[in-house]
Amino acid sequence: MDLGIKGKTALVCASSKGLGKGCAAALAAAGVDLILNARGADALEATAQELRDAHGVKVTAVAADITSPEGRAKVLDAAGQVDILVTNAGGPPPGLWKDWGRDDFINAMDANMLTPIALMQAMLPGMMENGWGRIVNITSGSVKAPIPQLGLSNTARAGLTGFVAGTARQVAEKGVTINNLLPGIHATDRAVMLDNGVAKAQDISVDQATQQRKATIPARRYGTAEEFGSTCAFMCSQHAGFMVGQNIVLDGGAINATI
């Protein structure tokens, strides 16, 4: 399918590896020029060169912490006005409600709520003026079904979801769509970290922890960065102009819900 976005420009955050890289690769395959961001310069440049070689698109790599004001300013200055924005940042650490203080919540909200909001506020005026724009926020399946040990993530991402719900409906008439993409477990470094944590807590092998988690997913496997990226690219395409303020779950059926 021709996504109709060849020649557009996208800013994809946290895109040196994992789900962010999957999204960047799918957009590059559709002919989209990219501004990639991550904290690690070496991995970021390696990904940028990989996508240049594979797809012949223009790729600008900006190593910076997107969750800091200084890093965000650096990225926005390099990006200028873009047509497509994909926000993404690593999730806060797991724990229990009694473990967290005010600073923990502020840090989580800075990374997973206030940063994507700031990026949207920076890009929305230009998108609206141009009469076209696509924003996809990578959030979490915990928005639909809260995960007890990920309370910091539950809190911050729920706040972002509320912001998107109202804002998306205010900008849609200008040809700009904002939607959220909610991953379940995918075969990324985050899954490895979580499986290692389960293995340690339960005194089992990492493979046993992985198989145990896969058994809770109706698809009986983890998702891939490639299929996640393809879904993101469709949400950024010309074909998704009537998708407004939605939360698209990609979790292999793990969340047992009718709606």
C-alpha cells in the first residue's frame, strides 16, 4: 500500500533502537525524511546510516535527552517544522505505590506526559497552518489496563491520554490528527529488562520468565518492532485522516477487554 507520505518529514523520538527505530524504519520505507533523536550518539548515528543506506532518504541524527528543556530545544532547532511527529520515551522504573515520592512522579510526568505535550505544542501551529499533520504518541497498554507495578507510568501516560483526547478534536478540522499507539510486550530491551526482573524476583531463569509472560498473551509471542512500526506508519499516512484521538492497542490480545 502506498501510504501517500513520500517526501514528508518526520521527527521520531527515542529512535536509535526498539519501537522508535521500528517506527523510523517504516516511515523511511515510505519515503519520509527523518530527524532521529536518542541520547546515545553512537547507536543513533548507526541507525541513521542504516536507514540512509536502505531507503535513500535524508536522515538527521540529533543526540540529546528529549526530556530535558535543553535537549528538547536542540532537537526542535534541528528539526524545524515537520509534517509528522512520533513521540516516545523510556518508561519510568517499576515499583509499588509506597515506594514513590513527589520527585518520582514529577520525573515520570516530565518524561512521559510533559515532554510529548511540549513537542506537540511546538509542532501543532505549523501543521495547522499547512493544513496537514500527523502525531502519534507511543504510550502503553497500561492506559487501557493499569499495571500495578508500573504506577508511575500509569499516572503519567493517563495524563497524556487526557490531553490528547481534548486537543485532537480541536485540531482535526485543520487536517491534523493526533492518536496514541499503545504497545504491549515487544521483543525490545524493555522486555529483556522486565523479564530479568521477574526471573530475579521468582528465582527462575530468564527463559522461564519469558515463556511465562508469553503464556499470558493470546498470540503466544512478543510483538516485533517491525510490525509496530508498520502500524505507526499507517497512522501517519494519508489513509488515516479520519482517525482522531484514538488509542490503538498493539498487544497480541493481552488486554482482555471488549472496548
